[in-house]
Amino acid sequence: MSVTVSPPVLLIVTDVFGNTPAIASFARQFPVPCLIASPFSGEKTQYPAETLAYHAFIAEGGVGAYAEHVAQLIEANQSSLRYAFGFSAGASALWLNSANPAMAKLQQAVLFYGSRIRDYRDVQPVCPTRLIFAEQEAAFEPAKLVADLRQRNQDAELVKGSKHGFMNPYSAGFCLKTQELFLKELLNLTQISAAA
């Protein structure tokens, strides 16, 4: 009897912009299959401005509803899921799921500027989880949050000089140089699995 080994899968959990052409381009760069989670039911929903995307996200149920949707994807794909990258609302939704036993096989979760993480500091992830915050946020002080998370033994860091949204070309806080730096790190991380 032969055992079929499924390839490692990367889960990308988008921000409030959802599954955009930029996310599709981002996903194509990885050497492993990608599963994309969006807060919107439509396959590809486009919003011309961040405020419109945010209001649509809230209308869809906000972080709580998004976390439930992400939980279903994680549980349905737990046998092959090895990486999870989340951005903004997607990072917060992933953080809310990070204690779920279905995430235990993940080699790494990387969560970028999940601002709602501040409301759930006591979560204890079951997989290695790296929390990356922008230095500038409108609603809270990221440096204080990072210090608090580190005291709780979380792998949290602050990206100096950055603004919320630095990984997303549709965001006002986008920074190409910072995006390229982290993309290189994420590619190196997933290439180890692809080569194995």
C-alpha cells in the first residue's frame, strides 16, 4: 500500500482589501501551493479605497466572522497546511485561530500588523508564530504592544519607520522596500519545505 504525501500548503489570509490582483501576484511567487482566504464571499472583490474596503469588511461581520471563516479553512486543510501568512484583519483572524489544535502541524505562521491582536494578548499559539507590527498605527501604540507580547514570550517585533499596510500596494502605508525585504524572508522560509 502506497502512502500519498500531499505537498505543503501556504495559507494567505488577506487584509480588508480581500483577494486582489496584488495578492494573486504575491501568491504566485511561492514554491508551494497557496490557499487564499478573503473576508468577502465573492472570489475577487475590489474596493477603490481603504475606507470602502473597511466598511465592507465590517458589514461582512468583522474580525469575528473572518476568524470563523479562517477556522473552517484551517480545519479542512490541516493535513497539508504548513505555513500561514496574515495581513492586518487577516493577521488578527489568524491570531484568533493560533491556539486551534488544527494549526499544530504548521511550521510557521507570520502575522503582519494585526491590530486586533491587542485585544487578545493571552492567546497561546500551538505553532511557531511571528508577529510583525508597523511602528505607526492610528488606534494604538505598537511599541507598547510589542513589549507586552514579548513579556508573554511571543515572537513580536516592530518595523522601524513603517506604517500599517506596508506589505499591500493598495494601502496608504505601503512601502516597496519593506515589502521586498519581508517577501525575500517568506520565500526563503517556504523554499526549505519545497526542496524537502
